[in-house]
Amino acid sequence: MLDVRRLATICVAGVAVAALASCGGGSSPKDDPSTSPSSSAPPPATSAAETTAAPAPTPAPAPPPAPAINPLTGIEGVPPGPVIAAKIDDTANARPQIGIEAADVVYVEQAEGGLTRLVGVYSSQKPEIGPVRSVRASDPELLAQYGPIAIVASGGAGHALEAVANSTLVNAQYSAVPDAYYRSTARSAPYNVITNLTTLSGIVQAGGAKDIGFRWAASDPRLAASPPAARVDTAVGSTHVAFVYDAGSNRFVREIDGRLQNAASGAPVATPNVLIQFCAVAADYEDVDVNGSPSSYTQTVGSGRALLLRDGHYIEGTWSRASLDAATTYSDAAGQPLLLAPGGVWVVLAGTDAPLSVS
């Protein structure tokens, strides 16, 4: 006979075991998530700083490009349009010359009979100029360093015209573009041929400004130890060439026969720099004038002595040019570049034996 009390005890025990099993206390290893081969521990917590990449450093802005400098004046801004070289008379009958004060570079060269001519190189301004005169055979050599610029002249001897035709110069002479020239009624022939360079610039296709060797700087520490220069006297052929320093304008003013010179506009014929370049000069017997005087051929390829006057002082040095298309290098005694004051330059092409006095 079943013992009712014993049965009740068994039932109570079974209920307790079932309750424990339902709480997980009796699970087997294969049911335990912590021991299951397919389970993994949750990843550790990470901070926002660890999950966000550091920003890349901002690169420093590139410096602005240096402003372009006109290689013929040292002044900021390269002028548009062609460079034009013009042959301008330099005798008493031609003065005061028209537009010579607007040239970036002016060369004083020997013509014939000991007289001088000017070669004005125009880039920054394109005014009316004159009196325009004829070319010489040495002009293509002098101007070849500028590249294919335009040449303005009233004509020339056959030998000189042939030299121009065989050069890199662009022919802008009277015979090529007569509409750009006229004869002034205020002057007598042959000192009355005038041209307007603005008009001419719209007609000819020629090269622009390029580096021909000038080096520019607003100041030069070498000047403090350089001798003063209140005036300079030299000669081109038999023509006396002089410049007087004007401290107020910081420019050298051209002097002729004891008088400071003005252009036709009334502006002084002045420059912040005078370069005296001593060159070999030979007679050109293929170009003889009506008086039987041969023209002079000034050799500007080669080397020689040079003198720079600026800021009321002067520095001695040398010049050198290796070939027709090479620039002219101007250096001091130590081989360092001569530095010109921005604003243009007059270059006096004196003979190697020309006198020189600086005071």
C-alpha cells in the first residue's frame, strides 16, 4: 500500500529540482553561453577621442608670386607691346629732342666726324619722338641683345641697311611704314622727321621687353664706401659728354656747353644711372658721308672697362658680352653685379682711350 506521506515528500522534492532547473542553475556545459565555441566576449568600450581621426594639419598658404619687373627700368610691371629702338639726332640743330626723356634706355654712340647719335629704347612709354635719323652698321650688333625689337630710322647707307636686313631687328624705318612718320614744319630738314611710337606700336609686330643684363636695386651698401660723383666728364668721338648730379631729384642731368639740357617738353634730360662703357671703335669705310668722313663702328660684343654713377656716387667695374644674342654683364672689381637704381639708364659708349673725369 502506497505511503501517502512518502509520496508527498517525493513530489515536493521534484518541484524544487524543477524550479532550480528553470533558473539555469542546472544547465549543462554545452548550453552555457560562456563556454560555447561560437560565442565571443563583447568588445571593450572606446571613447569618442579613440574612434575619431585627428584632423590633418592645414598647410601654410603659398607666398604670393613676386611682382614682375620691367628688365629695362627695374620698375614693377612689364609694359605690353613691342620694344622700339629709335635713332635720334644729337647735334645742336636737333635740340631740344622730342620724347628723349621718355626712353627707358638711351645709348650715346659715335656717328661720323666725331659727332654723336642717340639710340633711345622705348618700352614703358610710346611718345612722339625725333628728330629721327639714319642707322649705322653697328646698330644691329648693339641691339641684337634685345631680341626681335623694332628699329626706327629715317634710312641709312646701303651697307648699314643691309646689316639691319640681315639682323633680328624688325624694320620699322620710314621706308617700311611711312604712314607712321611726318615732317615737322617747325624744324628744318633733315632735322624734322618725327614719328609717333603709339601709332607705330599698332603697326609693327616686334618683341617685348627682355633681360639684357641690367641689375636693379633700390639701394646698394657698396655706395657708402664709394667716392662721390657730383659730375662726370668724358667724350664720345670728339663730342664732350657730361652729366651733373642733382641731389633734389637724385638724378644725373645732361650738360652741354655748360648748360643743363631739357627735352622739347621742358622736362630735364636726366637719368638715375649713367653707365660709361669703354668700347673699341673703328672706322667703317663702307659708310662714308658727303664730307668724306667714315662712320664709326662701335664694338659692343667683347669686354672692357665700365663705370656706374648713381645716388651721387660711382663704382668702377667691367662689362662683358660673349655674343650677339648674349646679355651684357656689368660687374664691380670683385665680380659682383653692378646694381642700377630703378628708373632707367643712359649708357655712354665711349672709346677705350676716351678721357674720364669724375669730381
